[in-house]
Amino acid sequence: MTAPAYRRILLKLSGEALMGDDAFGINRDVVSRIVQEVAEVVSLGVEVGVVIGGGNIFRGMAGAASGMDRATADYMGMLATVMNAMALADAMKHVGVVARVQSALNMEAVVEPYIRGKAIRYLEDGKVVIFAAGTGNPFFTTDTAAALRGAEIGAEIVLKATKVDGIYTADPKKDPSATRYGKISFDEAIARNLQVLDATAFALCRDQKLPIKVFSIFATGALKRVVMGEDEGTLVHI
Ligand code: UDP
């Protein structure tokens, strides 16, 4: 059997990924499907860090748009990611994956605080580490947290799980002739104004020479194919 292409990965799951087709919140069936995909790559011996979003529950921008103080709304968004992280860790337990949640905001009665060395030790032990509360700072996103934690834990790649199976030359819903890039460089992605991650996250990955792969979490087996280095999704490389 061929070996996985990566030893350690950082998987970014948006809050919306947990929502499935629901309008809000956490869909248990969708979550259990996602954790099965994660369990498969863990069983290959790949070390998995996860950064989870919160957009299925609350987004700071939406709060600010309705008149809230932006920083307050962002803290609420970060709290939403903690709920998602707890749901994900719980679902992982059901499929036999040992997961630890570490939060960038301290709430020790509920989850562990983020401690880099401890997170790395967990990964080395084969546990999945779910990084909650983003970067711990308002005005950032969980994409930036993914780039940051990915760089901190020495992940070889950031895997951005989306609803679409990669980056396209145009919006495939509007333009049927749009094609998926198999790979694209950071410079070309900038030149073509492709929105891969938000600008801060993208810059951090580029500076740290941390490649990004965009793929669909809803395509069965896609995470495993990505980890095996197969032609799945779009690779953004240096
Ligand atoms: N957030 C933040 N700082 C961070 C990460 C997240 O303030 O470092 C807040 C922000 O309000 C954001 C919300 O948490 O809207 C949920 O995160 P995000 O929108 O990135 O989630 P996703 O789109 O991935 O579901």
C-alpha cells in the first residue's frame, strides 16, 4: 500500500460544513459522516489538527451589521466555535477517535486552554486536536486560525474543506465552461484574484511556505484521497 502524502495535516472545517442542508446549527448526521472521514485518515497514521469555524451559529460580521459592537460580536463568534468543537470531539468519540479540544480563549471548566507543546504531544500520540475559539482575537477569522495553528504545529499542509471540490477558473454555477485548477501557485492565485482563504490567512501561509488544498468535504472519501496525494481538489503551492 502506498503511504500517505502527509504526516501531519491541519484541517479547516467551516461551521457551515457541520450544518449540512439545515439553516442553522449542527446536523448530527453530517457531523458523524465528517468524523468518519477523519477517522479513516487517522487510521492511516496521519496526525490531524482541526480548526473549526462558527458560521453555522454566529458570525461577528453579522452581529456588527445588526448594530452590535464588532469586537463583542466576534467574541460571540469565537464562543460559537467552541460549541462546534465540543460537538465534533463528542462525535469523534463515537467512532473511536480520541480527540482533545484546545481553546484560544480560556474556559477551563469546559475545554483545555491552547498550549502548543501539549497539542503537539497529543498529535504525536495519535489524538486529534480540535483548535477552538479561532485565534482568540476579534477581527480575525478561523481561516487565519487555521494558517496560524497549521504553522505552529508544523503541519505540512492546510486542508480547507468547503462545499465546492476545488478552485475554479470562474463560478461553475454561473459559467458551465469553468474548469477546476489541479494546482495553482500563490502568486497566480493572487494575480487571478482567487479567494482561497481570507487575505490574512493567505499571506500567512505564503510567508510560511505552507501549501493549501481546497476540496469538498461532502464528496465521500475526498479527505482520504487528498491525504494520499491523489488528484482531488486544488493545491495552492509556493
Ligand atoms: N472569530 C474571531 N476571531 C478569530 C476567529 C473567529 O473573532 O480568530 C469570530 C468571528 O466573528 C467569526 C466567527 O468567530 O465570524 C466564526 O468564525 P468564522 O466566520 O471564521 O467561521 P466559518 O466561516 O469558518 O464557519
